[in-house]
Amino acid sequence: AQTVTQSQPEMSVQEAETVTLSCTYDTSESDYYLFWYKQPPSRQMILVIRQEAYKQQNATENRFSVNFQKAAKSFSLKISDSQLGDAAMYFCAYRSPSNYQLIWGAGTKLIIKP
Amino acid sequence: AAGVIQSPRHLIKEKRETATLKCYPIPRHDTVYWYQQGPGQDPQFLISFYEKMQSDKGSIPDRFSAQQFSDYHSELNMSSLELGDSALYFCASSPLGVRGSAQETQYFGPGTRLLVL
């Protein structure tokens, strides 16, 4: 069975600086999808970025980018120029192409210091 | 852009009562997913439907049932409610697309907060 691990329960960063959130996963599959979701205090679950395992190029979305290391089974999220609105719980999630559910990490709480 | 709609947004029930949560997916999305998120926890997958058929099943209690209707909306029925059922219930939707397309992404609704007293 696949598992997702986020080893940082909480991270803090100064506004305008860069922060990296870690995620590792365990799978025997070669094809899969990885996601980062953001959950602010409103508890809405918002997609931040996605990565297909067969793509070597790291995904980017404006200030958000990932470092996908398939061999190491690592999928970290880098947030550049951190803003107060980035404060949230960030979840890493894995999806197999053979089933429908997302498998989630425990989440990392990101605190932005003004 | 249209998003996933969930109703009600908040619900308070007594133990042993029943509850029905509704989910309206994004237009042209044919797959619906239900997740349960307890306080301070990550979401737990309950069940999913594709084209009105159950497509995957997770840790859904036997007291819960769900279905997807012809207009693709879905309902989660919860009976004999227990205190431990208090949680945020998310519905997500996606179109079932070809490999590599954006359709595999699940888009989440705002959730229904259920409190069982």
C-alpha cells in the first residue's frame, strides 16, 4: 500500500522569504500523480500544484514550484516570496492511476511571520 | 469558474439521528469523491462514483451509504450517528480524462461541517 509522509508538523518563514515543505512517499508503482493542497483556516481544500510521475520536468505555478525526485520518492514544495495569505496547512497527496482515492500526508502547518 | 457545491454547509444532529449531505460537482465532471476530515487530521477517503456507479471504496462505515444520480450530483446518507462522526465532510469532483491530462485532479467543495451532540 502507498504511504505519504510529511515530517515537518510546522514550519515558519519570514514574509517575502522562501520556504520548502518536504514530502516523501512509498510506492511500488511507476506511474502516479502527486499533489500539494493548501487548507487555510477556512478549511477549504485548495489545489496548489500537481506533478505527473512520468514527467521529468518539475511543475511550477507562479510562486510555487516542486522538486520531484522520483528515485528518492521525494516531492517537496517550494514557496517563493512568501505572503501572509500563504499561511495554511499544506497537504501532500498521492494518487495511483489504478484507483480513485487520494492518499494524504499528515500535513505541515505553515506560519508566515510579518 | 463554477466550483463544487455542498449543502448544507453546517449541520448539527443528535446521536442516533440520520443526516444527508449533498454534493453538486463542477459541470461536466462525472466523478465524485467523498472524504471525511476529523479535527487536526488529514482527510480520509470514504467512497467515489463514476458515471453513477461506485468506483472505489475506502473507510466508509456500514452506517453510511452514498449514491450518484443521473444529473451527477451525489448524496451521502449517514444513519445512527455517533459522536465520532463529527467532522468536516468534503466532496470533490473530476472529469475522468486520459492519462496526463488535468482531468485526474480532484477539485474540492467547501465541505459540510457535521456536529453530532
